[in-house]
Amino acid sequence: TQTTRFNAAVSGAGPVEHVSLWGLMDMPVIIASYIGGYPWKIPETYYKESIMFKLGYVQTPTHIVSGANDLRVPPSESLT
């Protein structure tokens, strides 16, 4: 989404900020495993992996889909 190649994009239950997701998720070990460690051990990696800090570069219109009862990615973590 950092190019004009696509006319539109869809994000389904995609987290925007991984540190808060780690604290809210029902299975935080999944995030730690995916990213490679815990937030307090590798904060720079969590920062780099969080799209929230790159939203200024997004050019493609994006439709964000989230579920009110999603235990893995609560709506507050997929919306900005």
C-alpha cells in the first residue's frame, strides 16, 4: 500500500500496533513467537512491525474489516 499500483486493499483483523496487542490478546505468546521475543526485550522490532507508525506512507485506499467478538485481534487493535 506504499505505491499507487493497487486501486484498493482490504485488511482483515490486522493489528496496527503490536505492543498493545500483546497486552490485550488472549494468547500473547503467539505475538512474541511471531515477532521473535517479548516487547520489553526487543521494543525496536515491535515498533518496526507495527503498521501504525507507517500509516503516513500508505497511498492505497484500504478497507479495514474487524469482528466485535474477535479474541485474537480486538477491534481496537485493527482500527486507527
